[in-house]
Amino acid sequence: MADIVLKNIYKRFDDFTAVKDLNLEIRDKEFLVLLGPSGCGKTTTLRMISGLELPSEGKILLDNEDVTFKRASRRDIAFVFQLFALYPHLTVYNNIAFPLKTQGVEKSKIDQEVKKIAKLLQIDHILNKKPKQLAGGDLQRVALGRGLVRKPKAMLLDEPIGTLDAKFREEMRTELKGLHIDSGSTTVYVTHDQVEAMDMGDRIAVMNHSVLQQVGEPHEVYSNPKNLFVAKFIGSPGMNFLETEAENSGGKLSLKYKGDGTKIELPDFLADKLNNHKELTGVTWGIRPEDVSIVSEGTANSVRGNVFIVENMGNHKIIDVKLQDGTMVRVRELPKTELNIGDNVSITFDMKMVRLFNTESGDSIMFQE
Ligand SMILES: Nc1ncnc2c1ncn2[C@@H]1O[C@H](COP(=O)(O)OP(=O)(O)OP(=O)(O)O)[C@@H](O)[C@H]1O
Ligand SMILES: [Mg+2]
């Protein structure tokens, strides 16, 4: 199997840089999700790993071998695209057999491998059909079958289930994970859906504007985001943000919420972090919905607001609290919480879970590798 190393990779199209100084190590047998918004450079990165696109600068190693300028067909990497690229005139069987035929594999061996992979993907009953007779989920399974049949060192999947409906997507997510575990192929999976990324990835690499922002296990990117972009992109409902500024009275640091001037006293560990960043003018206070509590008005260290919306999600409620300056804070509460629209409330924060960001640069001042 394979590990894939990308070293200082750049990809330029004329004067536009689609991938900028990318350094990433994808571990042997790992399921790595490349996550980011449209246009951030995910497909371009995948195409470079596969060899369909050459980097403008940098190196790509596959199993310690420099493959930067090696042709796609010689890399032993399978690539499944978002749009199923099946041959319409061939049966499912022949579509899956195709990569083995081009490699000159013996007929009986091809038959054995096609049947094995078809069984694994539960498409052994449709081997004689043509693509146009199949529904989306089966088409995608066939495309996967064609990718997997030659037991590639690595699998690259570009939004492979993006076009399927919600229920199918969920099924396919589970199937793909199972398949990855069974086949042991190092897998790079592209999506712009953070829920999919959190669900599937051993690790997630978050990209934005051609730049890799952070790589980590799902819980790491969720609870320890490196910057505001990652904090905003991961999680649903997303992290809440309050704009504050540091105040120093008598040597003791606190943060003033700019919206209404409320002073938030800081525990020592947060004050220490701030003390290391005396240059800061604005501090963005980040806190996830599950780490905010609704308390009665006047509670120490709380910020006032009123209930704007109550969403009943079954096993919990999401309460949108509108602060005095109009900032909305989403709070996750137990289903039994009784609150009505318009109620005056205050919110407090689990200080251990507060994340502070440099408002200007967007960088977390609490991030540790
Ligand atoms: N062959 C090309 N020539 C010029 N620009 C390109 C080319 N391929 C990609 N780009 C540009 O590079 C940027 C990144 O494209 P890419 O397809 O990698 O994004 P993506 O993250 O896969 O987005 P999406 O989620 O929409 O698929 C885009 O702005 C795109 O227009
Ligand atoms: Mg893409």
C-alpha cells in the first residue's frame, strides 16, 4: 500500500495560483478527506496526485518514490470522479473489466476479479446491464468497482456521492468506509460537505483560497481550529463569535464585548494566552453552541440578550439568542428547556471551551500543533 507526500506543491494556471505551497503527508491506509469550499483547489490537488495534472513547482512522492513527472497510467492510483465516467456502450461487467483488459490481464483472472469486486459492491445482479439502465447509486458503485478492481495503491475520490440524494448518500458513506477498510487502499476523498468530512475522515485537510489551512483528526479541527476560517467551516450549527477587545485594569486582563460593553472576566489560563499577544487590538471570542448556557439575567460574567428563535430538534433544542447589538448566538440546550420568543435571558460560556482569535489576522491565539 502507499503513503503519499506532497512537498511545496504549487499549481499555476497563467497568473492564477490554484494551489499554493501545499505540504501534506497522507499516511499508508489512511482515509484523508480534503475539505473546502468551491474553487479552493481540491480537484486540482487530486489531479496532481493522480498525474493528470503536473505541478508548477514541488514534489510528489508515492511510497518514497518521486512520481512528480510520472504519467498517470504508471502511478497505480485510481481516480473516481464526481460525474460517473462509464462507457455507455459497455455492460457493467465490461466497464469494470476494462482497466484489467488494458493491462493485459488473463481472461479467467479478470472474470475472477470482476465478480469479486461486484459482490463486494453488491452489484453482481446487474453485471449484464448497460449504464443507462441504472440508477445513480448503482452507477456510482460501478464507477467505484472500476476504480478498485485493479487494487490500486491509492484511491482518489472526487465528490463521489455528491449527486446522490440524501438517503443514498448516507448509505454510500457507510459503504465507502467499509470498502476502504476492506481494501486497505490509501484514500483521498474530496468533499465540500463538512458533515461528510467529520463522519468519514481519519483526518481532514481543510483548504481555502488555494491554501491548506489545517490538517487534523475530526475532533481536532472541531475543537482546536487553527483560524477563523476553519472554526466557521466546521460544525453545524457553527461556532459563535463575539467581537471583543482586551482591557487591563490594575494588571488584570479582561475582555470587553464591543456589542454592549459587557466586561468578561477571564480565568488565568485565558489571561495568560492573551498576555502573550500584547499587540492584539481586536479579539474574536469563539464558542460552540454546546458550550454556551442560558442563565437568568444578572448572572456574573454573562451577556444579555433575548430569545429570537427556538428550534426543536427532537433530542435537543437550538435557541437563537439575539444580543443587544443584534449579534446572534446559537445555544444548544436540553429538549426540556422552556423558553419563549422574546424572553429576556443572559448567556454564559464554558471558559475551558472558549477559543480566542486575532480578529485582524483570523489566527487562533490558542492553537497548538
Ligand atoms: N485548467 C484550468 N485552467 C484555469 N483555471 C483552472 C483550471 N483548473 C482549475 N482552475 C481554477 O482553479 C481553481 C481551483 O479549481 P478546483 O477545480 O481545484 O476547485 P475545487 O476546490 O475542486 O472546487 P469545486 O468544489 O467547485 O469542485 C478554480 O478557481 C478554477 O477555476
Ligand atoms: Mg472540484
